[in-house]
Amino acid sequence: MRILMKVLCVGCLLFRAYFPIPCMGQIILVEKGEPRAVVVKADHPSDTALYAIEELVQHVERATGVLLDVVPESETPTDVHTHVYIGETETARHNGIDVDQLPREAYVMRSIGNDLFIVGRENDKNPLRQNNPDVGTLFGVYEFIERFLEVRWLWPGELGTYVPKLESVEFWTINEMNVPALAFRSLVWSRIRGFAAGNQKLSAEDERLGFSQEGAEGYAKALEALLRRHRMGGMDAKTPTGHAFSGWWKRYGEEHPEWFALRRDGTRGHPDKDYPNVPMCVSNEELQEFTLDQWDGESVLLLGPVDRPGRCICDNCRAWDGPQPENPPWFAERVYATDDRAKDLFAGVTSDRYARFWKTLQEKAAQRDPHAVVSASFIYENEFPAPTREIRLNKNIYGEFVQWQDPHLRWFPMPDEAFDWIQSQWLGWRKTGIRMGYRPNYLHDGYVMPHFETLQSGGFFKFAYDHGMEGARFDSLTGQWATQGLRLYMHLRLMNKPELNVETIRDEYFSAFGPASETIERYFDYWEDYAFKNRMQFIKLYWDVGWRYRIYVKKAHLAFPQECFRPAQELLDQAAEQTQNHSLSEYSERVRFIQIGLEHARLASALTQIYDGSETVSEDKQDEAMEALGELVKFRKEHEHKYFSDLLHVSNFWERPNMDLDFLMDRMSTQ
């Protein structure tokens, strides 16, 4: 039989070589610029299926120039080679594709004869919302577009969608069922998210420095589409997290001060009755019982520490701690409270203490519900290093790894020793048996500057995936696509397909620049090398001034002085020359997009140089500052529709209230 099948296949291939007639089992959507397929929808399709069809037809047309017909199932023509059935159709059910048996977010992609079926669970809710799990049909279509059209979604908007030109779209038999490799995949996209629906208004302040209303809405919608195309989602399945005890001091501190952390001065809690982030005395049994009494017995029991370093120093709590190392790593001074600036807090490692706390309450909760789940929430600050004592947690305790505390550990690139160390902490926590997600903060970093890398952050992501990571949620997507876009694209790809090689992802990105791909690679390598060479300088600079990402804007000119932009600009000038006469203008337009990001960074650095770390500008420099701000704002307004930057995030979070830009804007308006 096998010999016969081989003969038939060879014969089919030879026959096709002389007579261009498709063979059975071959799917052909477009052949040499001609349509050979129709897209078939259910007679009463869901909103998800309709959106999936729209995406498929649009991308096929951009790739081939061919607009495929879309027909209802009851009007399916018989005189076409391939029918592409999208969504839940009667024909799919007749052929044994039962969507009720599919996992959430899963799809089936199956060929039967010359026809193709792409089917998953679907509904009439917004298919772009990341907490909507019934989008299997849409995810299957995106997989088809990526694999068979080789489309790459680099950044929001049409220019960021790279669609290679094809004469034909055809392939042989396929039969697969896929689910996302990670249970949840998300980048927090800040305030701009509210503009996607078109019902949120910019304040006059926002409009002065960044987006117009139209620009904000357009960017938000383009970003929403981009994130879903990369299959961001799973948020309905994610274990809840949060700082469970925030605000407890105000509610319970007066009546039960013994529930709260003992301070160095011998008092408990905090002098300010309204202070929200007072740590708890977790060894207190009365607190434990009260915490359980507040639990509804059905939802996840949240036990995440408050959002600040420092823990209780009472004897009972300290007895739960593991031994502190006599000679902690040089890059973890703040973690182990050996740095003078950390000693005002009890910032020693309390991982063993909190692991015991989580286990104790999980076991007590299990007496009410054997399946009770405890959320440790965020493994960071005092609990970032792995426990040193043997402790067995279980699959009903969940936490998210957040590299934090010492500035050597917060952001990439970091010292090589620190990089190795955080991997060992991940493994140490995994050894306890806790379930783990990944929730880093390092995408906050960089302001609008080309401050990024791919090697360490991509390497650690893949390491975490290989060692039990069940999902990833990044805080936050600041949207600097024209300066930090390579790393953002890498993370989107890795969250959807964590098995991909980082170099493969980089090559995908560079290929979108056509004849300038090698030059663009050199451009991004220049900045990645710059980040690695200056990593210790950056760490010292921002360690000296405190919270790095919140005040980066004040020190941007020290990290990125004007002279560092010149070599990068020369590379982009070369890339522009390489693409200017190409028949596809999109290559030169993408080079221009990167140039816009570089110029925006240079202008922002020039403005911060005038302020030189101050929140106000001196009187003798007001005219110079006003001119620099005016140039920066004018540049943003001219290019806002390119979506090179999330200008709402930049102008609101990074430049306010740290700098008195309002004063300069008011002066500009009166002249």
C-alpha cells in the first residue's frame, strides 16, 4: 500500500508539472495571481467568525492582490477548487469537528480533500478583549496568516504590518489542534487602553504635550488589534493577584495594632493612620484566622504582601526566617539590607517566612475546600530570593516572579553574575512546588530613549518557560515602538511561541526593512551594545537618584547625551539610501519610522539637558527651554499618526508632575 501511495503521489506531481491541475489533498487559495478558493461562513456566523474572516481576506489581498469571495454556507459554490470554512459551520460538524470538545482559545486547522477548516470556540463578545476565551477561530486564522502568508506584525498600524508579496498561496494536507503554550499572555497597556472604544476624552493638558483626541483613539485601536494578532489573552484563566493587605492599617490598625509589623522604634504599624502599605505580622495566629474569616470560601485566597519593602521584626516573625548570608552577592545589597540606604527598613530576606505563611493558610483553607487556591501574588522585594530552608508548597499556591529590589536586578541588561543569580532564584522557588507566572517591571524602563536589549531578557523568558512558567504579564507596555520596538516585538512573539529562537525573531523584524535589513540590524546592535557597555553607569546613575523608571526623564541626557546619537543616525542615513529607490516604498517608510523615533529621543534628551535633573528651569534658561519644548511638541504633533510612541504615556506619566512643563507651555501660548 505504501509503495502504491508513493507511486500515486509521484505521478500526481509529474502530472501537475505538465498539466496545472490541482491534486486531491492540495489546498489552493491563490494560484499565480488568480483566486482558486472561496471563504465560507456559517449562515448565522458569530461576531468572532466574521472578524476572523475579515482578517483573513484582508491579509490575503495584501499578500497577493486577490480579494477572495465570502459566501454563506447555504450558497457554497461547487465550481471552485478550495473552500475555506471559517468558524462553526454545519460542514465542519458533519466532518467531526466538535468545538465543544476543544479547550479554551484552541483551534482546529484541518484539510479534508481540497477544503480547509479553521474552527474554534467562538461567541458574539468583542473578539479583541483579552479576557474573552472563545476566540479559537480567530487564533487559528492568525496562525494561518503567520505561517502560510509569512505576515509579521511589528508595531501598531498598517506600516507595522509586514506582508511579503506572493503569487500563490497553496500547501498540502494539514491536520492539527493547537492551544497557546502559555495560559495567559499580556502586556499592561496603561491609560491608552480606554481610548480603544472611542468613548474616553483627552484632557486639555494631555492634548497640549502629546496626542490629539483623534491620534489617541487611532493608536489605541491599532494597538488593540496588534496585541490580539499576537494572541495576547488568557486573562480570564489567570490566577488573581494583588497586594492583599493594602489599606488594612486604616481599617484595623487602631483596634488590632498587633496584627501589623513591629518597627525599629518599637511601635507597630505606621505613624500615618491612612498609610496604605503597612506590612503585616504574618506569624500572628489571630491575624491568620481573621484573614480566613474574610475569605468567601470560593474565590482565590489573596495573600500578597503590601507594595513596599520592609517587614515585621518581631521575634516570632524572625524565627520563621531562613538564615541571612554573611557575605551576600555584591549586586544584591538592598535585597539583603547590607546597603546603608536599606537599613532604615528591615529589608532582609523573608522568603521562608512568607512561604510558611502561604502554606499555613492554604492548609487551613483546604479544610473548608480541598481545592482552595492561595495567591502569594508577587514574589519580589523581601521575598525575591528563594527560600533557604526545605519547604514543600503545592500546586494550589501560586506566585508571580518579579525581579526587584536592588537596581542591579531590576532591569536588563544587568551584570552577568546578577543574570545567573536570578535564574537560580527562579529554580529555587520552583523547587518548593509553587506554581509560577512571570510579571517583570523592566519594560517601564527607558523613557523614549533607545534603551533596550534582547539577549538577556529574551534568554531569561525562555529559561523561565523551560522551567515551569505558566504565563506572563508584563508591567507595562510604554509603547516606544520606534526606539524599543525590537524588544517589544520579541516579547510579543515569545509570549505566543516561547519555543522560538531569539535570533530567529530578530531576523523576522529586520527582514521587514528589505534591502536595508542588515543595516537596520547594525543599528539595533549599536544600541544594544551601548546598553551593555553602559549598564553599570546606568545602574549607578539611577541608584543615586532613587526610583529609576519614574525619574528617568530627569536624567535622560546623562544616559543618552547628544553625541551618542550621531553614529546611530549615520546608520539610518545609510539605510534610507538603500531603500529610497526600491519599488516597494514601505521599506523606506519603515526606515523613516525608526528615524522618527531617534529624532524624538534626541529632542527629549536636549530638553532634559536644560533642566539637568531639576524639576524647574532657571530663569536664565527659560527661553532656551521653551524653544526646546516647542520643538519637541511640534515634532510629536507632526508625527503622532505614525504611532511611533504612546504619547499619552510619555506626556502624562513620564513628564508630569516631575517637571514644570506647564509653565513653559503657558509662556509659549502667550507669545
